[in-house]
Amino acid sequence: MSWYVKKYVAWQRRRLGQWKRYLLIFTFPIIFIVGFVTAPGYWAYRRLHWPMGLETPFNLLICGPLLLFGMGLYCWTIILFARARGTQVPMAPTQELVVTGPYAITRNPMVTGAIFMILGLACFFNSLAFLGIGMIIPVHYLIYVKFFEERELEARFGEAYKKYKQNTPFILPKIIKGKKA
């Protein structure tokens, strides 16, 4: 394990005051949804006119379920993190490994929720620009998770995380479970 991972893990294990944790739990989702999920795509939608080609009532019928599913999944992950004495913010992570609920079928359901929100908003605005630019942050976050956060999780949770990582897909859930040899 590299020195920076050790230092980061030690820093993450510090005690975070209860009011700071609650502040992060309640404010970060607003900042995340407005600043990271909505703003880049909306910026692109206003400047680039790349329509998806969806007819008006059809795009509204599609966007609702996508948005509701994405927001529901995102909120579910926040609740699970709060129960595990942490937040969704990497600087104040959970103190227990979360492997239940949507985390039982994918290691990154929070990002999956964000992707569904972006898909829903892109349908609402009928904009390929919203979709394309809106996906930049989730894709970059997944790269961060793959190359940095997973190392840190292995350092914090050891064999439990390694086993979880081995049995749970990174982003796309397994639809059909195959037999293990």
C-alpha cells in the first residue's frame, strides 16, 4: 500500500462531529444534483442544439420514470451511508462497509443513480448535448473510484472489501448469474 493511501485512510478515520456529518448528509446531495448532475448538461443544452428527436409527449413520459428511479437510488445510497456512520462525501466516508441494498448488486449505485438522472433530464430537454456533457462528471468519478477509491477501500476494509469487489460488479449489475466453477 502506498504512503498516500495510508495517510488518506488515517485521515478518513478521524472523528467527525455529529453536526458536521448531518450537514454533509443534507447539503451535499443538493450540491451534487444541482452542480454535478444538472449544471454541465444544462450548460450544454443552452449552447448546443443537438436534439434527440423525441416527440414532446413521449420525451416527458420517458423522463419521469428515469428521474424518479435515479433520484430514488441516489437517496437510498445516502440513507445507507448515514446508517453506516458516514456520508457520501469521500472526505467523510462510512465507517462500515456497505454491501446491502443496491450495493449488493453493483459497487457504485450512487453513480448509477446519477446516470439515470442525467438520462431523464436529457429526455426532458430532448437534448443529446445534455446527455453527452452531463455524462462527463459521472465518467470521471468512475475513473477516480476505479484507480483511487478502491485502493483506499481495500486499505480500510481489507479482505471484506476484496471479497465484495470480487463478487459484485463495478457499475452494471449482472442480469443472469452464471454457475461458478
